[in-house]
Amino acid sequence: MAAWNETEVTTIVADYFDMLRSEIQGERYNKTEHRRSILPLLDGRSHGSIELKHQNISALMIELGMPYINGYKPKRNYQKNILPDAVLDYLVSNPDVQELMAQDVEVIPETLSVESILDALESPPVIEAFEVRDEPPLYRPVKRNFLQAEAENRRLGLAGEEFVLNYERARLIYEGRETLAEKIEHTSLELGDGAGFDIRSFNEDGTDRFIEAKTTKYGKETPFYISNNEVSFSQDYENSFHLYRVFEFRNLPRLYCKQGSVSKSFSLTPTMYSAKP
């Protein structure tokens, strides 16, 4: 099958953003129907190839600091010569998309309840194997990094920390350690930021479990932002440190957990420097 041409890419990019608008606004849509509607506009593409291209767009959206469609797991091996330009052109021509994202990152979901909070735990995302190429960075003429803006939303962060607190209490009670559950400390709220973690909980044997909670309304593969202080703490207290990633906080909150040094479990990219003359 020939490579996607510019017309095809423009068509599928527009379709992707139609679905993303619906997802951000909480409107129901059907991915299969969307694929069927654009099939006649493409050069004999299969449903699978269309889905893969949507996943490529998801990966690019993350690089641009934007939310992606939750149902399309990011795939990073995409057409560097066409896809970024098509996405950026669409964003320039449709400024309402960035305005919608700007509004959404400020939204705090109502208090969420789940039938069994212990069922919220999932396995961490699987690391995608992809070809590493020596390419220039993707410079982005977009208004702001919306994923970073969401990460800086303190009210959302506190809501996620409360969810993790409730999860930890339920976990210890389930293990028959009610006394330990009563001793859990919301460190970031009671003592302030800067400790290197948000919550002091406990393992079943009574040893410390230092938890850093990171929350997003978006999908499981959404990257998070972590301070140098938090990374250093995870290295110094590797046996006790746990990163709890809360995701899909808009509807049905889920979380995964990674124990140990953050630098061993995640790919860390510097995003800002302190410059001194």
C-alpha cells in the first residue's frame, strides 16, 4: 500500500478532531461510524490502517502538549514529512479547538464515586517499541502546552490526591490493617509542598509507603510532570516511593502504580532550566 498522501492525511486529521471535540465536551460518538464515513475519501485504506493513523495522530498530539482521543493509544512511528504540518494547519485554521482545550484544562470534575475503589487499579501502560531516528525537535506554533496546564491545576491535583487517599484507606482496611489506615497522612496538604511526595501511607507490614500522586482527566498514556525534588526523593527512598498515576478522572477514575526510582520506570525529558548569569 502506498504512503498516505496529503489529501488523505488532511481528511483523517479533520475526522480525528471531530471526535476529539466530542470527547472533550462529553458527547457520545462512534469510532466505527467515523471510520466508515471517511473510507470513500481514502485511497483503498482498510479500517486497520485508518485506526493506526488515528493512533499516530494521538502520539503527535502528546508531543504538542495536547490531549488525545482516549480510545486511540499513541503510536509514534508516523509520517514526519506530512502529518505534523496537517495537524498544525488544522489547529491554525480552527482556533476553537485550542480554546476548547484551554477551557477543559480548568474544569474540575464533580466528586466521583466508584462501586469498588480497589477495582480502580490497573497495570501500567506497556512501553511501545519504536524506531529511534535522528530528527530535529518538533517546534510547535500553538497557544500553550495544555497537558502542562492541566498538571498545574492545583484543584485537580488535590482531587486526585483525595482519590488516592481513599484508595489507600480501602487497601489497608481490606488487608485488615484498620489502625494503619487511620494513620495515613495527606502530607502535601498538612505540611505543604516540597516534601518530595504527597501522601504518607503504609505497607501491610507497617513500613512507610511514600506516594506521589499525578492526576489527569485524559488517557492512561498521557505524560505527567514531575519536579526535580520529587525525582530525587524517589531515588533516595527507592524502596518506599510509589508513583500513583490517576487517569480518566473525568468519568471513571483509574490508576496505576510504579514503585521505586522514577528515573528507572519512566523516560524523563527536561522541560525547563534555571539560567544564571
